[in-house]
Amino acid sequence: MAGGNVVPAANSPIVLPRPKLPAGVRKTLRALRRVWGYVPFSAPGLVLLLTVALGTYYFGVKQTDYVLLITGGALVGAAAVDAIFVLLTALYLAHCFRKQGREQFRSGQSLKMLTGVQTLSGRKLAPFLPPLIEASTSILNPPDMDSEWKRNPRKEREEWLTSEKRCLLEENFHLRRRMIVKDVLGFSALDWEQEEPVSLVVMPKPLPVQAQSILRARFTGNDIPDPRGEPKGDRVDMRRYTPGDPPRLLLWKIYARTGKLMVRVPEAAITSAPRTCCYQLAGPDDELLASVARTVVEANLLGEGWWFGADGSDRSVEKQEQALQLIARSGNPGVETGSGLSAFLKKAAGEGFGSCLVLVPPTQGDWVEKVSSAIARSPISITLLTVGSAAPKEDEQPWKKWLFYETNRKTDPSELLARLNSSAVTDWLTYEPETKRLIPLRVGSQGAPRT
């Protein structure tokens, strides 16, 4: 590198940067594309129609060639009939969507979906369209949503939506579709955009039960024994072993007698004061992390009196339904990662919370410095949770790396968590999608992980 210019390698291809058009030019091109979409002919169809019309005029009319005149007139008439059928189908499609959208919006029904799961949108078309005419739609806003048409048992066409990103869009939101009607040959086509008001809620899918055990063991109850407990029997409670429990707590005598793995746990405290809160950071590739947050909330893994907060909202909620709304809203476009973490931790410390579970996105970005600073100033202890893989690539045999790992596999989450190193961090947890388990990493005196 010299003078700020990157010199490519000898064998590497040279990729020229794509020129960026000015904003005014982009708006003009976008407007021209929209205007062209209302012309009932495609570009090849319009060229063919003009060619046939000119040929019919010069060779059929001027030279009185009745064969060419009849043939050309028939082709022009067929093109006109084709365009009329496409236009009528487009008007019918637009009318049906507007009518069904108004009825759904007036009834107050919200469109509720799960990420990655196809859901009916409530839009239907008649069983039969004009012959040789096709209709399709695509979703422009929100950008992470796709549409597909399927026939139901009554042969009606129904629209199914699939969203890869969670969101909560209610106030003044208009779902924008791109609607295309054309003939099977692509000769005539209409392409336009249509908006309709809708209340949209896309929630992350819940996780399997295997992911809940270690959170329940870490964040429920109080570690202080009941000082007024009756002196009867053993003062130590027991429960079944769950993955992640320290081996030193295993009761081997009971295992030898019954064949069941049991662990010692302190007696429950008499106080149920709030002690653990949770905050979800929004960021790239965080849909699996949002599923972890939903599991934490719905399974009540934080104990009694918990608080929940998430990026995209400055509120701290205590009810499950409200927390689920915050999880969905954190996926809205334009949400800034870590924007409310510092204020949430400060407010939680003032309310007497002793620890906070912070859910960290698995992909690094500009947000790392901001989040690191907020964690370093935290007055309460922090437990970080992220998502990763079952084992780093370096720990696998070469043939397993080549056979089972993809080239775009994410790096080890410990690389990301190392940048969030702080004395306030007491635990690190990693959710493994392959094994559906939460794996703990012990933290040293300076906040560094120990295996």
C-alpha cells in the first residue's frame, strides 16, 4: 500500500468500483421506471408491435399488399386484445387487494407471523384468470419479506408471506407491494407499486426446551438460605442434574444408590426481590439471538420481578406480552445497536438489580466500542450471551472441516466477546445451534474467559 492506493496481487482480478449516480439522477430513473410500468407493453413487445405496425403501413397499405395488410392487422389486433386482457386483470387485482386490505385494517386485525414461517396474508384471487395471463407480487417494504401464491382446496389463489426479519410495525405503516401482470409470452405487461395500511407483527421462533436448563439454574431464586428454616432433615435441597452444572455439586452417593444424577442447591430465600434483568442488543444476524430472548421471557427464566429492555425502545417492561413486543420492535429498520444499554443498566442498578443478562449479536460492527464502554461503567454484574457453533474449526479434523463446514461460517464467538472484556462481566454463555445447548465459559478475575 502506497499513498493510500491498494496494489492488487498479480493473479487477483481487478474489480472496478461501480459508479454511484447522483441522488437526483436516481430519483429520475426511479420515476421513469414507475411511469414505464403503467405502459401495457413490455420493451420487446413494444418494439415488435411498432415493427409490425410500420411494416403493415408501408408494405400493406401503401403498396396495397392485402396479404401483408390482413396479416399485420391481425397481429396488431391480437396485441391490442392481449393488452386489454392484461389491463383488465391488473384492474381486478388492484381492486381485490385494496378492498381486502381495507376490510382487514378496519377490523383491527394485525398480521402476525413467525420468522421463516409462511403465513397467509388474507389476500385471495378468483380461481380463474383470463387465459395465458399471469399475475405475481413481491414485497418492497418491509425489505426482508417474500410472497408466494398457492391454490387452496377451492382453487382460489392465496398469498403466503415469509419474513426473515422480526419487526413490529403498527402506527402509520403501509405495506408496499410490487404487482406484475403479464401474458405468458412477455409481450404485454403492467408493473406498478401499491400500498395498503397494515399492522404487522413478526416474532422470532421459540427455541427448543434443551436451551432453557442452564438459564433456569443460573437466574432463578436467591443464593441466600432461609434463616428461619425448620431444623428438620437436610438443610440442602436437591434437583436433577442439567448440562452446565459444576461437577463438584454432584451427589455421588445418591447416584450410587438410585442411579440418578442429583446436584446440591441452596435453599430458596424468603425474599423474592428483583435481582436479574435482561437486555437484548439488536444487530446483524441476530434472529437466533432474538429467539433466545423469547425463550428467556416466555419460560420465565429470570425469576420473579424481572425487567426486560431492548434496542429500539427506551422502556423497561415487566410483563411477558410487553417484553415480546420489545423483542419484535428491536428488528425494525433503523434501530441502532446498543443505543439504550447504558441508560438501562443505570436505571436497573437504581432499582436494586444485582445482575443483568445482555444478549450480544454474533457479528462484530461499529457498535462494539459503544457496548464495551457501557458494560465497563455498569454498576451491576453482567452476563453476556451470544450464539455460535458447536466447536471452533481449529478443533476439528481436516476432513470434517472440508465436508461439514461452509465457507461463510461465522468465527468463534469468543473473538467477539474478548473485545467486550470487562471486570463487570462475570459469565459468558454461548448458544450452540447444532446441539441446542447453552455452554458457559468461566470468567477470571480480570474478566477474561477460562476454559
